[in-house]
Amino acid sequence: MGAVVALSTLLDAQQVWRGRAAPLPAGEQPTGWAALDDVLPAGGWPPAALSEILLPADGVGELRLVLPSLARLTQGGRTVVIVAPPYLPCVAGWQQQGVDMRRVDIVAAGDSDVAWAMEQCLRSGSCAAVLAWPRQADDRTLRRLQVAADHGQALAFAFRDRKHLPHASPAALRLELEAAPRAQVWVRKCRGGSVPAQPVPLGRALH
């Protein structure tokens, strides 16, 4: 049998290669919320993919969650499309958050057409991000949105009632937003990584 040699001796003699973990690249699509970026596998929103954001109710501050990204994209000259929002965006408030409203288009659609309109915008390849509140969206519909986001290389945000949480989703990322008693986000699914056991606190109020 060969003699037992301490690993430290081999390392000191440079007889064993010591690997180092490669640094993680910065996220291609940062959310603008550092604590959230830190726990997401992509270091931000999954690029060219569908992110499903589950809510206790419409208008609880869900748009504040994505405003940093919308500001970054529109300032870069990219177009953002909002399909049938339950409330019209506050232009002055969005501008204060850095969003170039000249790059924001709003599409009117009935409940039965929201998912279709979102899919067409995503597939067009002319949008950096598409946001919608689809109320009639089954697994097959969400899968089409995921495929359309990949085809058009766009960010897709689907805001839905959190009652859908027990149902499986093809979305690359699934978040559950809590606005009270404090603003925080639960990561319920993230493609390519493990789901954090704790919610991610948001550093400032969503409202």
C-alpha cells in the first residue's frame, strides 16, 4: 500500500490542482431588487421567459415590483406593452421611477382576449417586456406564453390570483407577492435553482 500523505503537503508542493468556483455572472435581466436577484438562479428575471406573479388582489403594488426593470428597458429605447391593466398607470408616478412613458404602449382587450393579445405581442419580437393580468389562462395557455416569450426574446409577466398557487405552472419563475403586514416575495418556483425556504423582504413599500 502507498504511504498516506497529508493533502496540505501535496497542495504546498503544487502536486494537486486546486479549483476555484467560477464567479456567478451578473444577471442579464436584474429585477432592481438586490435581495431578490441574490436568490434567483439567473441573477434576475429569467430572460426570454414567463414570470408568473401571484397576488392576493389586483393593485396591491405588483407594478412597483417590475418598475425598476421597466425603467431600465425603456431608458434603453426598448418598448414595453401592458395588456388590459386593471388600473391605468399613473404617468407621473412611473416617470418619477425612471420609466420613459414614450416607450410604453397599453393594449385594450376583453378578458377572453388578454392571453391571446399578450402572446401576439411576445411573438412579435418588437417588445422588451409584456405585462398582463390574464384571468382565463389554463396550463396550455401559460405554456403558449412561455413559448412566445422565448420566440420573441422578451420578458413576460403574468399577474394572477394566488388561488392558482396549488396548480402546476409552466412558467420559468413563479413568485407570490405579500403586501401586508410587510412587503415580501415568496419564490415558489425558479427554473435552474432551488426554491428559497424564506420569503425575500423588499426594502421599500410597494405602494
